[in-house]
Amino acid sequence: MTLIETLARWCAEPPAFSPHAQQLAREAITDTLACLVAGRDDFSTRAVAQAWSADARSVAVDALVNATAAHAIDFDDNFAPGMSHASAVLVPALLAVALAEKCSGSALIKAYLIGLQAQAFIGDAVGYGHYTAGWHGTSTVGCIGSAAGVAALLGHDTAAIARSLSIAVSLASGVKGQFGTPLKPFHAGMAARNAVDAATLASTGISGRLDIIECPMGFAELYDGMLQVPTLPESSDPHVIESIGVMPKKHPCCGSTHRILDAIADLQQQQQFQLDDIEQIHCQVGIANWRNLAYTQPEDEMQARFSMPYCVAVMLQQGALSVADFTAEAVKHQAQNPLLLRVKMDAWTPEQEAEQRDLPHILTLTLKEGREIIHSRYQAKGTQAEPFSEAERRSKFLDCCGELADRERLFSRLSALEQETTLHFLREMMA
């Protein structure tokens, strides 16, 4: 069988998902909806909504606008196997369909787990070279994997899911050169819309090649992939959300900054330095992370989210980053901050990364007295090794949903999402 046929067969009849997998999916959905609310008034969300305001709001356009909002402030989760912000694409696409089809909370959770595993499968098939070459996995891998989840939610059989996947390959796009601009959130919106369109179009019977991932001039070859044949979990195997997991964000900025920011938090908690003692800050990061962070002197809030100097300076001053630190006023206020000029960033070399895939991010603080404090992190807060507590999840939700008067009630209902027979109560969270 082709890769698409293999994946489609699994998506049509997946093994039973464990209670733990369903709990983790519920938490990821809740986190994504909070990020969606926080991003509803972002310029990118408003621009996308305005551009399609003359059209009747279809399911696909609902997915487009809400996925843009979910990714707008870059507070949504990361998913390493898909090289993607998996949930920002998957949740809005599924929710738009689920509301239209009057699906239950348990059906949404199942479709989420199918779509997430599909993203992992596609990501593993093409390999990390796809991302480092400059493709935005959120809008390439995310589009294809989410199409599988949408197709499964619509009740498509194996053949129709396979058609959805083939169509989605032709819709996958998005380049990382747009990072730091309002088009990056639009990539998530575009991917969610395309996932819905692919599954909708597949219902007509139209199809493309089922070997389009591995064939000559196919997805892997054209999108800088190193073709591999992934495995899918069987009944006794853990789902990818259990074995690897999605990583919710502690900080509302590009994930490439997070290990350095968490290293600062570690040192602050240990009280190893005072802000006035610092002469220089050096950050050693991965090549892809270095390329993602293109702005040393950000001019607006979107650039600030992709600026290591900005994020580090605010973290050192305040001990935390919040949504309020990424506004036009906040960026203007920080423009003359001398700390920004003291932050330097270098990447590991290609030879070093080829020798060891999982290199740490290293923070070096040089103090005015000449002493150096060095601290490294292999992972950021939010991974399976260092998961959020229930209190941290709740705190982030309430912070993001500050404009909603009934945010406590929403968090409570989302905490038992699988018991909800209808999802209508979530409409107030949508853009």
C-alpha cells in the first residue's frame, strides 16, 4: 500500500484511545481555545475576517478565521513530530465541522486524536529536513494531517479519507520566511480551511494520486523531505499524544525562545544574579531556531514575538512574559531598553547538529565582575518531562480569556468535554 492508503486505513478504524490519551486531547483542545480567544482581536484575525466578510460564512471560512486567531499571538502548542503548531490548525477545523454536524464532545476528541496521529505520520514521512529547508510545517504537514481528522469526523470511509489526504497534499503551502509578519497566523488559518475543503471535495469522489507523498515530483521530493516509512500505533501501543505529546506554551512568543526563557526563569528562581549585575547575555540555539528569530530590534508586536533580544530583555526585567508584553505600546516602550543590545545569539553548526540531533540551548550570563553563569536546557516547560500542572493550565486559560465573563464556567465544562452532547456552548469562544 502507499503511505496515504496506510494512513487512511488507520484513520478509518483506529484502535480504541486510552482514557489518558483522551484526557491529554481534552487539555490540548482547551489550551487552543484559550489561545483562540486571546487572538480574536489581533490584526491578522481582523484582516482575514474582513477579507471574507462579503461571503456567507461557510464551515471552511469559519475554520480559516478561527485558526488564524488560534495562532495569532503564537501562544498555541508545538508538536515536534509534525514540525507544527498542530492544534491551532486541527482544533478550529474540527470545531467548525463539529458545530455544523452537531457532533458531541467525545466525537471531537476522537477526531482530534486521529488528526494529530496523522500529522505525526506525515511529519515522520518527510523528516525534519522539510522544516529546516524553510517550509512552515503548520501549514504543510498541519494541512494534510488535519484533513484526515476532518474526514474521519465527517464519517468518511477509508477510500474517502485517502482522497482527502491526496487533495490536501496539493493544497499544502506556507514558507517560514513569513515569520514575524501577520501572514504567519494566516498560514494556520489557510491550513485549516484547506483541510476542510479537502475533506469536502473528497466527498464528491474526486481524487488524486494515492502515492503522491512518495512518487517522483511528489510531496517528499518537492518539499525537501527525506522519505521514510513511519509506523502507526496498534491497539497495545500508546498514541503519539502519550508517547511524545504536544507542548503547550508557557510564554506568548515563538517557541524557539522558550528554552532560553526557561533557563532565565531557573536562574531567577535560584537567585543567582541581580539584573544590574549583567554585562552581556549570550544564547546558543539550534540552526532552525536561530533562523526563526530574525528580529534583533523589533518594530511591532509581531516582530517582537520572533525576537530573542526582546523576549530575553523583558524576561530578565519582569521574571515572566504575558500577552500584555506584545502590544504596539509595549514594543515602543522597550525600543530604547539597553538590555536589547546586550543579547547575542549564535546557532550550533551544521556539523554539530549532524553529530548530535538533540543539542541543548545554552544561556550564558556574563556579569560585570567578569564571572559567567551558564545554564542549559534540553527541553522547555510544557514537555512530557516537565508538564504543566492543573493550576498552570487553568491560569493560562483564565489569562487568555480575560474578556469572557463566564471563563470559569467554560474551563469547568471543557474539563469534562467528553460528557458534552453538543458543542454549542463553545460558539462564544470563536472569532
